[in-house]
Amino acid sequence: MNATIPLLHDNHNHAALYAALATCPNISQLDAANAVQLLHELPIDSLSVVTGWKSNELAITQQLRSSLPPVILVNFSLHGFIISDSGLPYVEATF
């Protein structure tokens, strides 16, 4: 009898998503202070996508989220994201 343990073997991958996001700024190698600096230096007149956010190393507080330019910040694992307050209108207009 073969038993299957749910979630023990996960068949999905993110190859296409990694390829699509390859040209986006990546903050995974920056410390929290430098990551925040990079985020604040993003354009204010367009939506940016930034990858490599490690939520265990950089907490995105409401205060920080409201101070950022329009950005979608993608988690390092690609399983989560945050949209800055100023980025919401861009996303709302698209969807």
C-alpha cells in the first residue's frame, strides 16, 4: 500500500516567474537600511516591481508602506507581495 502525505512533495516551480522578474531591481543582497534607501529612490511617476524582499529581515510597517513610491514588493520566495499605498491606484486601474 502506498501512502501519500499531503504537501510532502510540491511539484510546482517558479521558473517562468523568475524569468519574467529577472530585470526588476532585487534587494535580496541588501541590508534593511540600503533596501529602504533603494525603495525610496524608485520613480514616483510609475509603478515599479522589486524582488528579493525578505520579510523576516525587513518589516514593512504601515508608515514605511505609506512613504514609498508606487511599488510592488515581491517576497524572496515569490509567495507573497506588498503594494505601497501610492502603488494601489496603478493596480486598481489595471484590474
